[in-house]
Amino acid sequence: MNDRLVSGQQNSDETSSESGLRPISLKEYVGQDKVKENLSIAIEATQSRKEPLEHALLYGPPGLGKTTLAHIIAKEMDVNIKVTSGPAIERAGDIAAIITKLKKGEVLFIDEIHRLSKVVEEILYPAMEDFTLSWVMGEGLKAQNINLNVEPFTLIGATTRFGMVGAPLRDRFGLTYRLDFYDQTAMELIIKRSCGILGVVAEESGIRELAKRSRGTPRVANRLLRRVRDYAEVVGNGKITDTVAKEALGKLEVDPLGLDDLDNRILRALTDKFEGNPVGLDTLAASVTEDPDTIMDVHEPYLLQLGFIKRTPRGRIATKRAFAHLGIQQNKPGDLNQLNLWTTED
Ligand SMILES: Nc1ncnc2c1ncn2[C@@H]1O[C@H](COP(=O)(O)OP(=O)(O)OP(=O)(O)O)[C@@H](O)[C@H]1O
Ligand SMILES: [Mg+2]
């Protein structure tokens, strides 16, 4: 489990503290306007036809609100939600047992859906398509083909790794939504809302500073808010002002852009050690002694968003903006410009 302060991933002790701050209706869910708009149209239309909602796939970096949105969808549809995750469903029989228990229109939420095993995925295909289950129970001579009709249900899948969800599974989702990092205005609203719930007093300027350093990620914002509140209580009167926020976050080593020490080490490796040349993920991870998955899920998306790194077919490179941010002279601007021409999105 990754316990870095600016990680969008959930820390080991956050499950209960998060539930109190989780919005429970689409109205309360701040930002992601396009997703909300499309989703409310889909919900309204299916409700008027009295049908279950189509299966929905939610993807995007950790901490942006996928789980929250899944619960909201069930609530707005006024149905129960059953929650599980890719790694938790081991055998064909496990998924079959879950699906047969679902009542009409209920939501099955599968988190980390990219980690489903092949056998489980294969049970899901016909279940998603025409609400039938077929699997083999037992082995050898005792093996039995089981075919069952189940009640129509809505599968909601969530993943931080859209690329790892195979095409056959992906194609069976009628609705696919990508969650993006939140902008400054949305982050300020999220922090204000959390202040209201937690009973924290904060000045506009303090909220602005917190929002700036929260990496466009609500989970990070709520985590930093708690830490800054502690600091405000210890050094002052509990009120979060601009100065208090800056001081507290400075002590926590979260810089004005929300970068932490690992982000800076990644940038330094790309600019200094590899001198602006393309670097593969594993080499980069080894050079900063960090897990490649953490770099890929947490650090890379935000550095890409800031325009500090780019992905090329030959690896990650630091951009001119990263060199400028670190105040470093770029050695081979000609080479870098050429590399930028190949930049791809994947
Ligand atoms: N749109 C939002 N408005 C307000 N708060 C939000 C919003 N989205 C998320 N949050 C807050 O951020 C926290 C983390 O969100 P959530 O658990 O839904 O993220 P996630 O995308 O499922 O992350 P992971 O990939 O780690 O599973 C929630 O507990 C909630 O308090
Ligand atoms: Mg989640």
C-alpha cells in the first residue's frame, strides 16, 4: 500500500475517514461536468423506460471519484449495489454466485476490473450481453454444464488502467466515462464542502492554496486538508489561512504545484541522469527505487497533465517546461524537439 501524502491511492487508514466526505448524489458530486451530464441523461432515459442502466466503465487515476460515482449511480437509480473487486473473484463459481443473487436492476460494482481472471471474464460476457450464465461445475466425469437465466442487472467496472481492460470486455460496456483531474475551481469547491462537513474554518486564500497543491485529486485534497487542519490547531487558532496552508504544506514537502520528493526525483532522473533522453518505465523506476506501478498510476498521470513529461515510443522524456521548472539548462534541445514529434498518447 502506498502511503505517500500526495498519492491519489487510498492510504491504509483512510477507508472510514473517506466515507464521511463522500458525496452521495450527482448534485453533490463536484466537477466532471461532461460525465455528470451524460450520466444523468442515461439515468433519466432508462428510468422512464423502466429498464436497468446499461453497463458502465469508469476509468481514470486513483482518487478522482470512480467508487464514489458508482455508489451515486446506484442511489440515483434507486437500487442496491453489490461491491467486489477483480482480484477478489477467483473462480467462475464465485462470480456466478454473485450474479445469481442480484435482483432486477441492481448494480454490481467491480473495482480494479482490469485484474479479473480470464475464466471469470468469460462468464461475464454472456451475463452482460443477454443475462445468461453458463459454466462448467465440477471436473472430469462429474463435470456438469450449467446454464441459467439471471435478472437484468447493471455492471459498473472501475479501473485506473483502461489499457489493461481487454477489448472483448470493454466492448460490452454501453457507457464508458473517463474521469479527469479536477480544475482549480472544482478543487476549491470540494475543499469548501469538506471544510463544512469537518467543521474546519478556512479563509478563501487558504482554500485556494490547498486546492493548488492537491494535484487535481479530491482524495489528496481531503488528506492535505486534515493535515493542514492539525497544523492550524497546533500553531494557531485552528483557522486555515494562506500563511498556515503554505507553512504546513511546506513542512510536509508538498511544493506549490503539489509535487513531492518522488515527483522531483523522477524529473531529476529524466533531466540530469538520462540527460533528456527517452527512458523506459522499468529503468526509470529502478533509478528512483520505486515501484513501476506507483509511478505509472500516481506520478506519471500528474506529470503528464502538467506538461512536464511526455511519452514517446522509446520511453518517457522530460519536456522544456520540466527543465525550466527545475532551472536546468537543456543539453540537447535539437534532439528533444525531434523526439517530441513522435509523442503518442498511450
Ligand atoms: N466529485 C467529487 N466531489 C467531491 N468529493 C469527491 C469527488 N470525487 C471524489 N471525492 C472524494 O474523494 C475521495 C476518493 O474518491 P473515490 O474513492 O471515489 O476515488 P476512486 O477514483 O475510486 O479511487 P481509486 O482508484 O483509488 O479506487 C472520496 O471519498 C470523496 O470524499
Ligand atoms: Mg475506488
